[in-house]
Amino acid sequence: MSQRRRSHNQSNILVFVLDQQGKLVHSFDGMTDNHPADMFEIKKRMPGYFVQELKKAARSMNLTQAATSRSKESHLPAATDPALRVFVSLGENRLSHFQVPTVEALSIDESEKQALRYSATPQKLEAQTLKRWFAQMYPPAVMDGHGGMDNVSGTLSYQSAGENDTHRFATLRGTVRFELDNKTRITYQGPCDIVLRYSKTSDELESVSGLVTTRIPRVDPRGKTVETVSMAAVLESIPPAKRKSD
């Protein structure tokens, strides 16, 4: 890094390409050389520019003849233990950022299982109890912080919600408030609606499905809001992975 001299028009994004042994084989400015001031013009140039620079790196690692027959299919993660996925998608915004949904997967730990055991009587649950779930619900690429959630608050109401021939159900509803760890301490809040499913023979949580919606302010470095962006986060249990013998 110290050997690379920074030019007056170099951006604050540097891309480093390493080989399998961790040796640096190529580096380049992530915002294109002599990048224009117009963000929309940058967006048009970026894909071709990245392809060009990655081809240079590929030649350094003798990857020009790499196999191209690998499957391009993407698969959502499976799990052998109780777990859930959080699908985060954002609405239209001024710079058309965040157009690809983010999918996070995480286990359901013992403290969460205990907090969500079936109860026939209404209960109150602090949103902080499920902070690991709610901490996934933020815009990708928060660039002026650690990129995570500093605080989650709010009180959720737990209530049984009937049964069918095989299962019992409950709902978890309330307003969740979020605070990011970035410099401007972006905060937002929104309604949370979750359905919990249990078998008739056990009080242990069996599956989760839910939705959290909110509007997130985007602010400039001075803390002034320049726009608000809608966000939806869908929660669902991950189906157990099939055993190899199945």
C-alpha cells in the first residue's frame, strides 16, 4: 500500500487481487481512472472497467484458460439445526443503489428458542432478545461505520393464534426501532409481524415466518436527510438439509 502513490484524482476505493497463497498480483482504483463526477456515468463505465482489470489479474495467475462449465445456479443455504433466512430488499432511490436483495442466514440460538417457547397466555418480549435477527435488517454498504447495528429496541406482543389438526400458532407483533453504528447514527423504525408455529406435542419453536417494513433515511456527511428509502425484510425458517442417504 505504501508503495502505491496516490494521485490527486484517485478515489478512496482500492481493489486488491490476491492469489491462492495470498500474494498480491494486481491492484487498481475501484472507481475507474479519471472517473467522471457524474455518478450515473460512473455506473455505466464500471462493469467494463472491472472486467478489464480482472482480466489483467487472471493473466498474472494463469487463469485465462480457467474452466467455464461450472453451474451458474445459486442455491439458498440449508441447515441441519433450527435456523432462519432474512431476505432484505430496498425500494427505488435516487442513485438506484441496493437493487439486488440481500439474503442472510443464521442459526436460532438457545436463548431465542427459550424466549419463543409456546405460551397460551399473552407475553411481552423485548426486541433486544431477537437482536441477532433484526441486526440483519439494514442497507448494504454502510460506508462510514462498521456496517452493522448498534442498537435494537421496542416491545413485541406475543399471543397464541389458534391451531389446526397438526400445529399450534402464535403471533409476535410490535414496532422495532433500529440504530446503525455509522457516524450519523441513522435511526429508523417499523412494524414487525411474525407468525410462529409449534407442534401439538411440544412447546419448542418449529418454524418462523414474518415481515418487517420500514423507511430508512439516507443522509449526507453533515447528517442532513437527502431521501428516504423503503425496506422490507422477510424472515423464514430454513428447511432442514437432506441427509446424503436421502
